[in-house]
Amino acid sequence: MCKKLWTSSWAKKTQPLDDEIAFETEEDNNLHYELKKLPIKYRTVIHLFYYEDLSIEEISHILKQKPSTVRTQLTRGRRKLKEILKEDYDV
């Protein structure tokens, strides 16, 4: 089963998010670095919502989760990101 996953058409059409994304401003670059500190479930919904401009309903369909779960993860992810930014920049 596991070996078949890598040969499936789904695996061939997906790409991992590039860690070396070039941003126009240093602020955007710093924000991307701080986003990488979030747990993957929060990082995923934040990326899809803000960078890919998907609606909550579209994200819930992609992730096969309820829209309320996506909203909760988005809210918690924003809160955790705010805490991370406070820690790093309130020195």
C-alpha cells in the first residue's frame, strides 16, 4: 500500500511547499519564517487561507474536515502566531 502511494497520480502531481520562497519585502520573509514555527495543522490552514486565497468551505473540502474545524484551526493558528511574534519582537 505504501509503495503504491508514491507511484499514484496524486503523488506525481503534488509538490511540497518550498522552504526557500523569495518574498519582496523583509517583513514578508520574516513572517514566513515565523509561520514555519507553527504546528503543521495551523500552518496549512493559514497558508491556504491567506496565500492561496481559498475560502473556509474550499479548505474544508480539500482537507476533508468540517468548516467549523477549519475556522477553529484558523483562529488558533492566528492566536499562536500572535504569541510567537510577541515573544520574538517584544525583547
